[in-house]
Amino acid sequence: MTKINWKSAGITFLVAVGIASIAAIGGYVTAREYFADKLRDDSAYQINERVARQNVLFDDVRAISYAAERSFLRRYNAIADADVSEEFNRLFPPYGDGTRRSDPALYDGLTLENGDYVYGLGAFISDVDVPVERQRRLLAAFHTVRQHGEAINPRFDNLNFVTQFNDLIIFAPQRDDHLEYYRMQAPADFDFQSEQLAQIVEPQNNPTGQTACTSLSRLMYVADGSALTTGCHTPVRHGGHHVGAFGITISMQNYLANAIVDAEPNSENMILSREGDLIAHRDLLFLDVLTADAVSAANQEARAGHLAEIIRHDGRSTGVVTSDDGRIVAYARIETPGWYFVTTRPVWLIHSRASQIAGMIFVFSFLGVFLQHIVVGLYRWQRRWRIDQGRKAGHFARA
């Protein structure tokens, strides 16, 4: 009986392994390039789709602010020579501490002399003796805020008007605090000019009067630093002078959470300012209290400053780059606030997918080569077996 040649089988095994390894390496290189291009293309497509949706939100903010500015200027010009002190004193009576506050009924609900109904409105005016020109501005702002605020609710749950004199008029009927801070609790020396919301609309910082948005910052009425939000404000200029700004405060949880949660597997979404401050991130969602410490920790976890530096260095409004810490970074600019929507994916995804392809190539190549040699070996073994059988038959015939 013909014996199996184990040495030949071992050589066949090694040859199959060698050929399969070479094929797998070639397949890995090709697949890696393919998946790298595909991941970049997919990332670029998805980031532009996401930013288009975010731009709708901020386009709405800009359109609302523009409409409010037009309404304000029409009202302001209409009362340019009017004596408005009676209405002003009725709506914003002295509070007894050197300031004026809104009549409580403006929040609870009040029917005006013209039959119109007002609710959900609060105001803080930093002086008792208010010059007539400033009275006109504040009355024009009051009527603009109440009408436009109600019109945009609940798409946006607030609209405010602020001035460089620390005057604030706000429509926000759903606020849990009922605007009591501004209407009752704020100290007489309440000053928000150092806040970013005031800085971004100052002529020296915003000479062209564009809508601008703050980084994450605390609500002014929340003293412990919780309830972080962003505010988008549009300055109002009249006769070459800055007279105030209309703004909308946007809660990250309310308006940006869906964009962050809706992430592809093995990817992470975030929104950054140009300076590298996190506007929205998964670590900031669904917290009972959103504090400055939580924001700082999330910034470090996401390496937000490093990502912002990469984006600034790249110089485009949208693109896909690779970071030095092993991430594919897709980004696109959200125009109105000047933020960036960023999606990151680990580079190992490319290697993982390419390795899977290479593994399959190795298995099929090995089986193909090895089985081919087995088939050839069996054919040769069978042939030798027949020859041996023939020889044995001839021997018995001669015998």
C-alpha cells in the first residue's frame, strides 16, 4: 500500500501559508486604502448633512433677530417725538431700590389699554430717572419683545433685549423661576456688561452688526454656575449709535442634544467654538446639573482645544483630517455662530475593516492552495495505487 508522504504534505502546508500570507498582505494594503477613502468620503457627506440641519436652527435665530430689529426701528422712529413717560411709568414702576422693574402683571397676564394681552414678560431697568430718549428705546423694545416672543414660542422659548446701560427686557413664560430674578431678586447694582452676551455686540467687537453667539455660559440668574446655555444676539444700531441687542438663549439640552446623540457606531459628535470651547458634547447631556467643572472635564476628555487647533490650521470651512492622536476628524462650520460641528472616528476602524478583508483573503487563499495540492496529491496517489494494483495482477497471472 502506498504510504502518505508527510514531508510533502508539510511542504504543501508551508507553501499554502506563504502564498496566502502574501495575498493577505496585498489585500490588506488595497483594502486599507479603500476603507480610508470610503471613511473619509462618508464622514464628509455626513458632516455636511448634519451642519445643514444645524444651520437651519441658526438661520431661524438670525431671521427672528432681523425681524425683531426691523420692528423695533419702526416703533422707535414712530415715537421719536412722543411723550411716553406715562406708559413707561405704568409698565416699569420704581422698585424702591434705585431701579425700575416690570409690573408683576406683565408676567402673570395683563390686558393693555389698547385691548392687547401681555404675559410672560419681565424687565430690569438699572435707573429710576431714565432719560426720555432711553424711555422710547425701552418701550419700543418692550412691544417688540412681547409680540415677537409670543410669535416664536415654543420654537424658541425666549426673546430678550439688552442695553449697554444694564437694561433687560425678556419674554420667557416657561421659565421655572418665572423671571423672578430680574423682576424682584437682582441687586440694584446688577451689571452684566462683563458677560460675553454684552461683549459680543459691542461696536468695537462687532463693527458690522452681525448675529453672534456666546460660548457655553451660565444663566445670569443662576448664581451657582449651573444651567449652562448659549445666547445668540444681534446688535441694533440707529443713527450710527449702538442702542441694544435682541437675543435668544438656547439650552444645549433642548436644542442640540439630538445632534450629539445621533452618532454612527464608533463615532462621536460634538460642537466646538473656533477657540476650542465645547458647545455640545455627549458628556454634557442629561446631567441633573450642568456645571462649569463638567464642561471643563468634557473639554479635556474630547481634547477640544487640540481639535480646534487642527481645524484652524487646515483653514477650510469643511473638511476631513487625521489627528495625531489617531482620530479621523470631519468638521464643518455652522455659519451664524461661527462654531464647528465635528465628528471623530478612530483610525483603527480602517485597520479593523482592512484586517477582516485580509483575514478572509488569507483563509480562502490558504484553502485554495492547500486543497489544490491535496487534490493533485490524491490524484498522484491514486495513479500510483492503480499502477501497483496492475503490477500485482500481472504477477499473479504469471504465477
